[in-house]
Amino acid sequence: PAGVKSRITVRATSVSWIQIRDDNANQLILTKLLKSGDSYEVPNQKSLTMSTGNAGALEITVDGTPVPGVGPVGAVRRNILLDAERLRNGTAVVK
């Protein structure tokens, strides 16, 4: 809902390309090259996934608390579920 603060923030520690998709609507939300220090607040909605070209360059927080990384530096990752609980549990990366 509008006005609700984002729970998930993606921050770059070095350059990383990210793409956010709404899988239910089959819609691209964002494609962006994040530079070191840049961040993106993920909208509070279900069915969002992220792809990245440098998984190890991303720090992801849920409600301000860091979660397990989604891959090593230089790793390409697709279908990362942007779900707060799965990110916390380290189960957000779908093979």
C-alpha cells in the first residue's frame, strides 16, 4: 500500500546491475546500475524478484537488519525472491 515504508533495502558496496520484476504481473519494475553507496528501497508488494550481475556487491537489509548475502563478488544471480522472511532465512536465491 502507498505510504508504507519499504522493509527491504538493497545497497551496493561496489558497482552492481540490478533488475526488479513483478512476476505476477510479468512487469519490469526497475533496471539500474547501482554504484558504491547507492541504495534502492524495494516496494512492499508480493511476487517481486531481483536479478543482479554482481551479487557479492549487494548488502540487503530487512527492517534495517542485514540478511545473508545472495552470492559472491562477480556472481550473476537471477530469481532472488524479494520476500522478507526468505531473505532473513537465506533461502531467497532460487536455483
